[in-house]
Amino acid sequence: MTGPPPGPAPVVTGGRTVVSVAELVGLAGSVLRWQERLAESTETVRRAADGMAQRLTAARSVAATLRLVDAAARLVALTRTEAAATGGRLTGLAVGIRLAAQAYATTEEVNRRSWELTDGLFGRLAAGVARAYPQREVRIGDPETLPARPPPEGLAGLLTLLEAPGASAGRVDVWQLVPAGAFHPGTVAVALPGTSDWAPPWAAGDAPDIRTLGASLDLIGRRASAEVAALPDALASAGVSAGTRLVLVGHSLGGLTATVAAGDPRLRERYLVTHVVTAGSPVGGLALPPGVRGLSLEHRADLVPMLDGHANPGGSGRLTIRFGAERDGPFDDPLARASRSHSLAEYRNAATWADCAVDPDLADLRSSLTAVGLGSQPVGGASLGRRVVLELGEHRAPAQ
């Protein structure tokens, strides 16, 4: 079994183990109702004790000599006292839980408003800078058949699909996981690499690279990038038939593209996105559509996942694994650390750990990937792949 990556133990968040503030407030409300029912029961005991005391008082006037009656009266008095004390404690506990629920509700509202304010300002800033980049047409190259390779195994196998040294910057690689059959639509993995052109707006020329810094800012600013808009046609050009299930996997900008594309109406009209796997991507402010499972891998020292200013949301279908050390030591080189922590090799190692980790949420995610065909091909089989390259073309007038 593969051990965890170097540094502090990886932390898995999201999934069934995460309880939102709203759920906690609801839980507090349930406890309050339980306490109210206990208080009602205490009141019933108190009224019964009063009735018994009245009957015993009457009995004492008839049989004053019976010590048993005196003992019973003392017992009733003690019961009444204890019931009153218990009722007081329950009332105090109920008040405390009410205050806690109110505090949670207030905190949730403050967090929501802070999130909206921060998200709005950052999103507008990112979108504003992205608009400074020239608007250009997108060219979809002719499809190319890739050499067959062993079928990907597990999460680490999906990340290896992103490795293509020396390949074109705008490549979109499509790998068959399950061939389409008479009774099922088939499944393909779509590999989306990261940013390859970091030029600022004033230095953006006529280079054909579609994966620019401007594309990243577009997506962080909640605007569909040129790649997201072209992806449905690119997949069709690569021979992916309508109705095919898609597992989108991306590194850095590629993870942003995958997350936004999962909710793109044109893509969803043609294909069924089942999973999105991101590595080192700032996707905290982006939502996944219902029914789409998500896994985000984030190195603690990687600055790129922090660029959108948000922690990743949880939920039953979305997991985040944070791994690695924030620093290598007191004298480490911060630039070298940032570059190394963002490398695909670091994320592949973390994915190898995730493939074997004993965690119920990860196990459930792995099972869902197996259900759509990951690792289902026979040993010695081959996965067939095709590649199309997206490039920026002619300049066009910006939308008004």
C-alpha cells in the first residue's frame, strides 16, 4: 500500500462527513424540540406529584398512625423537588441551545454576506482584467489518433492522462474508458492541461495558445472562456458521440475549465458529465451541477488553488484532499517551493495515496468512478485516444 505524501497527513474534506452551518442550526432546532418534549414530560410528573400529595394528605387524616403514609408523603415531596430541579436544568439547557442556534444563524448570515462581498469584488476584478485581453476566434484542429496505452487505473491513472511532454499547448485529449455499446453510451476521460501562456494583457500578441492568463481570469470572474465555449464542438470533432459519459480531469487552469464546462448548457445538452477531478485549481468559488461528483487535490504550499480567495465547498458529492507541507524548512526557497508544489508529479503522488486511502468518502468516490468504467477494462487491454488542438485565431470585436 502506498504511504501518504511527505509532510502533514492529508486531510479529506467534503462528502458525508461535512455538516454545514445550516445543518447544525437544524440539529440545534431538533435538540430544542427534544428538550421541549422533556420539559412537557417534567411538567406532567410535577402535576402527578401534586395530585399524589393531595391524596396522601387526605389519607393521613384517616390513618395518621401509619408511618408508611408519612414515608410516602416524604417521598412525594422529594419527587416534587427533584422534578422542579430537573425542569430548571432542562430549561437552562434549552435556553443555552437556543442561544447557540441563534449564534450559528447569525454567524452563517455574516459569513454569507462576507463571502458575497469578497466574491463579488474579486470576481469583478478578475473579469475586468480578463476583458483587457483581445477577443479572438477559436480554431479547432483536425483530430489526431493517439498511440494506444494501458487503460488508466484509479485517480493516479487519470492524472497521467495529462502528461504529454512536448505536445501542443492547446491539446484536448480524449481517452476511451468504456466503448459505447448497444445498451450503454460509453465513457471517456477528457484531459485538460493548465496555463501555458502567462503574458499580461499589454503583452498579449497573436500567439495561438488558448490557455492564457486571461482565460484563467475569465473563469475566476464567472465568465466562460474561449476553451469552454469551444469544448462541445472539440469533443464532437474528436469523435465523441452524443450521450457519452464524460470524466473531466484538469490541472491548474484545466481544472477550472473542467469545473465550468461541467455546468455549460451546450456541453450538458450533448453529453453526461459524471465526474470532475481537479489538481491545483482555484475552484472554491465554483459550483458543480447536481449529480456531478467532484474531487479536488490541493497541495498546502501551492498558491494557485488560493487565487480565487475561497475554500472549496463540501457536500455529499464533492471532496477536497489537502496534502503536503506548507514549508520544507526555515530556509527553503519560496519560489522553488511554489513551483514544485504545483507540479503534476506532486499531484499524481497524492492521487496514488487517494487510490488506497481508507476513508469512507474516498471509497465511495472510487466506487462511483468504477461504476462508470474507470479500471473496468481487462488486464492487458488498451485505451484508445484522440486529440484535437484548440488555437486562437483572428481577432474579433468585443461583445457590447
